[in-house]
Amino acid sequence: MDSLIEDVVRRVVREEIVAVLGEQPFRLALPLPDAATAAGYSLETIRKAIRENELVPSYANSKPVVMVDELSRWPRSLPDEPR
């Protein structure tokens, strides 16, 4: 069952990325503004998740990027209920 949910989340994230970025070649890593748009969150929410070690960035030189796999993992780790 988890695999099915994971597949659905991955497909939705990919569709959102295509919707935002258009039919560009698929990218494995997204700069923070693109990651925020693709995930449907604000840039500040993405930065806060990184500060709180909920979302793990990678670094291309000195600039953080979010791997697409990490971006699809993060929402699944969020609570089911509001805090």
C-alpha cells in the first residue's frame, strides 16, 4: 500500500513540476523557488522546513537545491493533523 501511495505522490509532484516549468527536460534537483512552486508551498515554508531539518537540501556550489525525490518525501513526513 505504501508503494502505491508513493507512486501517486511521485506522479503528482512530477505533474506539478511540469505544470510550473512546462515541458522542459525533467530535472533531478530544483532551486528553492522552483521547489516551492512545484510542491505548492511558499518559499518561506520551504526555507523553514530546511531550517528545521524537515527538508534536506543538497548544494550545487554554495546554492541549495532540493532533489525531486526529497521534495516528494517531505510532504509524506508531515503530520496528519494540524499542530
